Amino acid sequence: MAPRALILGSSGGLGTALAENLGKTHEIIGLSRSGTGLDVTDAAAVDAQLGALEGVFDRVIVATGALEVAGSAPEKSLRDLTPQALLDQFSVNAMGPALVLRHAQRLLPKDRPSVFAVLSARVGSIGDNRLGGWYSYRAAKAAVNQLVHTAAIEIARTHRVAAVVSLHPGTVATPFTAKYLGRHPAVPPAEAAANLVRVVDGLSAADTGRFFDWSGAEVPW
């Protein structure tokens, strides 16, 4: 019987690529806003769709998120910061994954190694922040990192061989990033997915609660 993988955000550029890559070795279940009507900011919708799933998954990857929400671009200055932008970013990029994390203990097997990975971003690292700006997005990604780290502690009590981690995929050439590439090198979704799967495949319980980039290097909180 093939191992199973659950991908949240499976209709996005990177989510689609992850499903295609993992589909070579795993049975794939994909949930997304456009595909299954999943809104990760709606607790009832998350509970309904995840609650309807049967069995456990060897890989769970939360590939949801947004750089812009409701047309609000990342802030260049404190003057640009608005309460609504902060709330929107936290809703999509922190609360959404947290609502999925609530189901992690039921979705992961207890009798074999598994990985629950949330796609974060290096800009969410407080220790690596040297440029400033992007207040709402940075803060939301820092928040999801804390949520993942905290959940990993609890999940380890019942799932001793699971790894619960944040992952930075690098800059991926998708509509998500198109307006913000500038001089930053970007990789195609298929390459980014292959990098992330390689990292995930190399994780063990000793890595739970940590933050890794696409190359497998640890990112400071």
C-alpha cells in the first residue's frame, strides 16, 4: 500500500507541483479553495473537510498563504501599515495553518515516521531580518513559525516519531511572487517542489519544531 500525502493549497503553483512530485510515490489527497472550496480562515470549513478524511497521512503539507490580501501590498514603511492589512495577513498566513494544525494529531500516524510541514518564509525570521519593511507579512510568518514550534512540542507527546516543521521554499516563480521578484532569483515550481520534498524526506523526529529552508539549512527564528 502506497504512503499517503495530504496537501492543503493543492491548486496553487507550488501546491500543484508538490502534488505532482509526491504523487510519484504517494497517494495524494489535495484540498484547496478553488478545488474543494476550502477556506483555511473558516474554522467550520476546515473542520468539515479535514474531519471527513479517513485514515492517516505520512506527509501533510500546508501550502496555503498569500503575499497580498485584498489588494494590500507589503508595506515599505510604517506609514503604510494599516490594522486591516495586519488582520488579513494574520488570518491567511497564521490563523489558517493553525486551524489545520488542530487536526494534526488525528491526521498523523503514531506507529511510523511522518512529517507535518507548513510553508513559511525566510522573511518571517526575526533573527535574519536585516532589511525591514513588509511588516504585516513578516509578522504573520513569524507568528506561524511560533505556532508550528509550539504545536510540535505537544504533538511529540503522542507522536514520538513525527516531525512538525516550518519550511522556506525559496523564491518560486508563481503568480504569488510575480510582482515582487525584482533582482531576486526565482526557481520554477517543479524545482522548488523537488527541493522541498528532498528536505521533507530527510527529516526525522529529531528535527521537529525547527525551521528549514529549501536546501535543508536551518533558518533562525
